[in-house]
Amino acid sequence: MTIPIGTIINIGAVILGGSIGLVVKQNLPERYKLIIFQGIGLFTILLGISMATPLPNPLLVVFAILIGGTIGVALKLERRMETLSTDIGKNLKLKDSKFNEGLVTAFLIYCIGSMTILGSINEGINGDNSLLLTKSVMDGFTSIALASTFGVGVLFSTIPMLIFQGGLTILASFLGAFFTESLIQYLSCIGGILIIGVGINLLELKKISVLNLLPSLIIIIVLYLLFS
């Protein structure tokens, strides 16, 4: 089993950058927070589009999204995550109105991108964490902007990050040959679509239940194995 060293370093970078962001937040006027918020939203949409293209088999992708979203709603993933983050905030007596939003948004931005998928799988198969180290630097700077807008919830996003990203590395260490280049492309495409949803939420254009769509990442694997 491969120890997810890259993920551990990534978490440290997020905590460091997020801590700087919390200090910045205390002295940052609202108009600056707003433009940072909008800038992150626009960048997130652009990132999602770059991940989702070129689009593989459109039918597999759309069915993965539809089936995955249905499963997510049935399992009440978004509601459960919101309840969990609310309980964490209450237990720690945090008076941060954006705690839930910060935790969920940061987790989605950090963990469903192509660098997460490729980096975690590469570390699990080859023991090469160079891509995750590059991601750590990027996430560290991103966390400064996120924490200055959303607050301490960004730091707590490292908990689901450890489970998701670290778990993917460990899984890849056992099932290395399973993750073909074509399958990784499908996973990146689905991740890109979910990232676009995060960007839309950040810009407050429409509420997209991105957490309920997360099972799409599993469904696309099943559909790929059945039909590709």
C-alpha cells in the first residue's frame, strides 16, 4: 500500500495558505472580498471547461451525470454534508456564517480537478507525487483567496480531502492497471463538469447541487467498463 505523502503535503499547504487568508480576511474591506469571490468563480468555470474538453463519448458522460445525480439525491449527500459541517461548527463554537459554504466549496475545488485524479493515481501506481506537489503549491495560494472570503471552513476541507484524495492514491496502489488513460479522461471530464457547477454557485448564477452529483465519478467507471 502506498502512503499518500503527496496528499499529506497538500493538506499542509492548504492549512498554511488558509491561515494566511484568515489573517487577511480580518483587514480586507468587503468590496475586495467581492471581487476576489467573483474572480475565483470565473477561474473555476474556465478550469472546468478545460477539464471537460475534449468531450469523450457524450452519451456515457450524460448518463453518468443523470444516474449519479439521481443516486446523490436519493442518498441526500448534500444535506448530509451540510448537517455534518454544521455540527462541526457548533461543536467547535465557531461563529462563521460561511463555514458550510467554505468547507464544501474548498473541498470540491481541491479534490475533483484533473490534477487530483491524475496526481493521486500516479502516486498510487508509480510512487511519483510530483504532480500532487505542484498541486500543493497551487492549492496553497488558492486557499489564501478562499479563506479570505469563506473563513475557517476552508481549513476544515482538508478532512474530506484526506479521505477522498488519499483514498484514491491507496486504491490506485492496489488497482494500478485498472486506471487506463481512457478511463482517466472520462473521470477528468466528469470532474470538469462538476467544477463548472462550483463556479456557477460561486457567481450565484444558479444553485447547482454539486455534492449530489459526486456519484457520477463512480457511475462513469461502471458505464465505461460496460460499454467502452
